[in-house]
Amino acid sequence: MIDIRSVTKVFGFGQGAFRALDEVSVTIRENEFFTLLGPSGCGKTTLLRLIAGFEGPTEGQILLGGEDLSGQPPYRRPVNTVFQSYALFPHMTVAENVGFGLKMLGRSKAEIDGTVSEMLDLVRMSHLANRQTGQISGGQQQRVALARALAPRPKVLLLDEPLSALDFKLRKEMQLELKRLQSETGITFVFVTHDQEEALTMSDRVAVMSDGEIRQIGSPRDIYDHPAERFVADFIGDTNFLEAEMLGREGETARLRLSSGQEVQARASEATASSGTVTLAIRPEHADLAPEGEGALSGTLEDIVYFGTDTHYHVALDGGGDRFVLRKQNQPDEDRGYRTGDRVGIRLSRSAGQVLRD
């Protein structure tokens, strides 16, 4: 659906120029929920604005359905955008807001009425069609903004952090609602967020961005379980990083020696070093506490933090002061018997670790 080819965007001139995007290339498929994920200033919103036509690329091409969008103004592109601020018209009803774009496009009253009814059914807002937008909640306003953007039936819907203004529980509900809408309409969604949980929950594929570049593209599971580099592993979820010596490898299995002297196995891609010192990434839920003297690592249990659904155990490792965090899911009335100050070991499964390139 969208083909972005070697796109660069530079703001300003001379010494004050800022390169917001640096030769970004990515293909976004038809009927896909595609997320641009990264920290503030990484270039994700700039890329969204280029697709929408609010900015033009300094270099490169953006094609939609095989058609080059160069020079086409936003209103001529089969694309709609939902912003952080929903920008609803307070003097109009919910139905009037949804139908506004269609009215500007010169559609007939019968077509407008039919489409408005269909869109309000889609976002489950039909019962509030005649309500003023100032009289509905933030989550309902977000649904109205979505219905308005979907009404002209764009080929692509761009969403620039539209959930950021919602409270935690409502944001969770709307994550599922957005995925449902994308699936039911068949429209390609391009979603921008800095929230890793949003990206993992809703996306078919995720592009992790940093400093104007795409660092990795893959399914949520690929990105989480097989990060390509340290930045991705650090940005997506919680990760323990350990220094290790590469002893050798067979295919994608590496043999490593940790600072404790213990040897372990881990996954390693062809892009990682085959010798020398490497970085080993281990997710907190992929390790287990053990009695002292058992496992690949040992240390002192410094903190136990209860989070309701799970408990985090913070261990100060021997021989260097590194901290290792383990996360275990809680069961009703369970007491694992560990207390702060205990000496403990840490067990690592064969597939727990991933060797990263820096």
C-alpha cells in the first residue's frame, strides 16, 4: 500500500540544518496495522506528516498504491489523519462532526446520512448522534474523531499518538477498539507512538526508530523476542544486559562465558560478533531464582517489588555490582519464601539469552 524509498527530510539550512529522517525505506502492506515506535525526536511523526502531505521529503519517494505522491497536496491524497488533539467542532453534534468531511467533498445528503449512520455504528456511538461533542467523554470524543476520519473511506488512516490523552483503563480499551476497527474496515492503519505496550498490543508489524533511522522491523513477537541490537532490546520492554566472552558458536547458538566464570548458551544472529566481548540480553521473565550456589549467576537479593500481577526481584550480582531483575507472575496467596538480603542464584534456560550487536 505504501512504499517509502530512501526518504530523507532535512529542516533548516547550513550549520543549523537538522536531519529528521536519514534515507528511510519501508514498505507498508495493504490492510496492515503498522506502527512507528520510538522515543521523542526519533522522526516517527515527521514520517507520518510526509505520508499525509503536510511536509515534503528533501530526497526520496513516497508511493501509495504504486502512485508517486510527490507534489500532491494533503486533500488530494486518499489518506486521513487522527491527531493527539481530536479537533472536533464544539458547536456541532456528533453526527454533524462525522459528516463534515463528506459535506466538504460535496456528497449528497442521502450519502452523508447513510455513511454517518454506518460509521457511528462502527464506533458504537449511534445512541449519541445528536449529542454535542462537549457533552461526551474523552474516549467518546476519540471515537467520533475516528469515525470522522474513516467516513470518506481513505485507503490509509494515519494516527499520531491518538490515545495519549486518555486515562490508563480507557487507553487499554481503545487499543482493542482500534485493532477491531482496522480489522473490520480493511483500511491500512499507520500508528505513531512512543508507548511500547501500545505497539505490541495492536500491531501486525512494528518499525522501531531512533535518530531518524529505522533500526528494526518485525512482528511484535519478533521485536520482543529477537531484538536486532541493544537499542531495540532496551527500548522494548525491560532487559538485563550482561557482558560475556564469546567462546564459539554453531549456527544461531552461541557459547558464552559470563563474568562469574559460568558458561551458558544463547541465541545469536549472523550479524553478531563471533569472538571477543559481547552483550547478552536476558528478559526478566526468562530467568528463575534459585538457592545460592545453583544457576549461572549469584548475588544478593536487594529489593522485592510487588506489582499485583507479578513481582520483581532485584539482585545485586557478585563480582561487579551489576543489578539483575527477575519478574515472576503471582499466584493467589503465594509466598516464594525469599526475603531482601538473601543470597540467591539465578538460573538461565538455554533459550533465555540473546547476543546483541551494539
